[in-house]
Amino acid sequence: MITSLVNKLSYYMTLSKEEKRVLETAGTRSISVEKGDVIINEGERPENVYLIEKGWACRYKLLENGENHIMAFLIPGDLCDVHITILEEMDHSIRALTPVTMHKFPADEIRNIMENHHRLARALFWSTLVDEAVLREWLVNMGTRSAEARLAHIFCEMLIRTRMAGRAEDDNIEFPLTQAELSESMGLTQVHINRVLQKLRHEGLVKLEKKRLTILDWDRLKQFSQFDPTYLHCQNVSG
């Protein structure tokens, strides 16, 4: 099933039945990996594009000291770099943060879409531009915002992105990330992450329990984190 991808692309254009069929048939059968499994390693030649159907994954770099730095979270509806098969080798790795189910799109099928289905090609290019915009916003988040605002901003972003995929329940979403994984993405220690999370809870902004995130005061959280969803290019998502 590619429902989450279709939901996401619908914020750029409404796909026809034929375009949905092309996407459905381009992907191979679903495959599953376990939490912690590496989907593709830095240095490997990318031969497929992966679509996350269920679960969460991340893009990351493995540093010389053995530490990881997470550069992006991948959720249902996200493609793991639609143009990656152009490259000779991966410049980063992708691993599962939870058990993950995904579609695998062979490089030849992606090329067929790009060459013969121009509306679909534009929609997939839009998705890539959104990914790049998210990376730019993460750079701003890391470089200019306080630790509390950084985490609040990630909460805001993941709520909107989950809504785009059609998987949010009002202001409540799946949020399976550990404090260690948040630490790897924000450049903070786990102790600092814990303190920041406690502050956001104390302020009545969020509730995080049993791997579910609930935004308790959306307007205040947006203001606190300086969150502007424009970079997600999803003007018709409530936010």
C-alpha cells in the first residue's frame, strides 16, 4: 500500500487513478526490517529507493569516534531520497528506529516514472524539495534556537508531517523516539534532553507517554519554538 505517500503528494497535486496505479506497480512487494537494522550503509551503491510504510527510520552519519549523528527522521509516506540512484555511492546511512515495513522501488522503475510520467515526476521532485527544506530548517534549529525551542520545534514538525501522511489523531501522534535518538539528532546529552522534556511538560505544552506525543497547547508551542510550517509546503494542513 502507498496510501501515506499518496496522502503526502496530495499537498502538491491530486493523483489520478492511473498515476496511483503506476506507483503501486513500480514498487516491489513490501519488506520488513527490525529496529536497529541498517537499511543501506554509507559507501554502498544505491540500487533502490525505499518508501516507508510503517514505522520510523532515520538518515545518519557514523563518526570516527563511533557516535551517530541523525540528520533526518523518516516516517510513513517518506521516500529515502528519490534521486539517490543517480549517485555512485551513499554519502550517509539509513537505519530503522522501530520495526519498519517498506516498499522497494528499483532504479529502473524510478527512471521510468521520471521519463514517462511527468506529473508524477514533478510530484516526486516536490517531495525531494520538501526534504531539502526540512534539512535547512534543522540547520537553523541547531544553530540558533535554545535547547527547549529545538525540541519543541521537532515536536511541531513531526505533528504536521504525520498529518500530511494521514496518520495523526488530532494533536496526538505516534512518537517512538528514545531520548538517546533525540540526543543524536539535536547535539545534546541525554541528561539535557530529559531536563528539556520535563520543562515542556511542566509548562503544559506536551504530554509524551507510551510512545505517543500529545500537543496540549498548539498555539503556545508554535510561538515558543518559532515554528512556521511554510518550509513544509503544506498550506492546507491545519497548523
